[in-house]
Amino acid sequence: MLSRLQWIYLLDTTLLISALALQTVNFTGLIIHEWLGLATAILIVPHLLLGWTWIAATTRRLLAGKPDPALNRTRINYALTLALFACITAQIFSGILISQQAIPWLTKTPALALTANFAWDRIHKNFSDYALILIGLHLAINWNWLVAAVRTRLGWRKAVA
Ligand code: HEM
């Protein structure tokens, strides 16, 4: 049975690889792009549940507004995480609206031409660019945690919280 930390590694690595693979349709082809996009949408739910302690504790800390020297970094981290969540939600929502394969197959309805849906198509591509930048910043700001977690995984130090 995997530990909580092992689940986090597995899930986060899968999410990172699929986020990169989703960046260009040419890489996977449209059918895989759409199904991988939908699978990613589902995988974000356990990702949020596993990070729920951080989300709840940070929300409470920021709302309490107590003097805290580490609060600025936390504020930036929280704002980046929220912005990333908003971008991914916009990507998935617009992706579903412009879907040419998966959603028409699931709903048994004909796909709407991309030219008729160009606004959602534009939103889908623009938010993917914003999300890519935010994923980079998200990794950068959590870099110390990430390095500590990888070291723990490789047995180079004691387990991180
Ligand atoms: C987090 C998830 C997703 C990301 C990061 C993402 C990213 C992208 C990007 C960057 C493009 C433009 C690629 C290019 O020009 O080569 C694209 C195109 C496209 N995506 Fe997604 N996508 C996601 C989810 C989805 C989902 C769930 C669907 C549908 C079920 C979908 C349907 C499409 C379609 C139909 C296109 C082609 C648009 C066109 O050719 O004008 N995407 N996606």
C-alpha cells in the first residue's frame, strides 16, 4: 500500500507529464489530447484533496491576518495557486466546449466547427499559455519542498511533512 507521500509523488509526476504533453496537439494527436485533458481534470480532484490541509490552513492563516514575517511568501504562493486553478478550470471548460472527438462521442452529438467556436478556441489556447507560466512559478516557489521530497524518496534524508 502506498503512503500519502508516495501518492503525492505519483500524482504530481503524472500531472506534470500530462500538463507538458497537453501543450501541443501535434505531440499526442487530437483524440489523445482530449481524453488526456479529461483524465487530467479528474486527477486534479485527488491532487486538491491531498493538498487540502495546506489549502485550509493557509486560507485560515491569511484570513486571520496576524503579524507573520513569512506571510508575504505565503500570500504569493496562495495567489499563484489560485490563478493556476482558475487557468486550468478555464482550459478544461473551454476544451469541453471546443471538443471535436471525446465530448461528441460521450454525448452522441455532432461537434461544433472550431471556426464557429473561435472565441472558446482562443480562450483555450491563451489560458494554456498562462497556465504553463504559472506551472513554472508554482514549481519554483515550492522548489525547496520538491527537492526535500525527492531526497527523502531517494533515502538521502528523513521524511518531510
Ligand atoms: C488541462 C488540460 C488541457 C490543456 C493544458 C490543453 C492545452 C491545449 C493547447 C496548448 C492547445 C493548442 C495546441 C496547438 O495549437 O498545438 C489545445 C488545443 C485543443 N484542445 Fe486542449 N488542453 C486541455 C484540455 C482539453 C480538453 C479536456 C479538451 C476536450 C475534451 C481539449 C480540446 C482541444 C481541442 C479540440 C484543441 C484544438 C483546437 C484547435 O486546433 O484550434 N483540450 N489544448
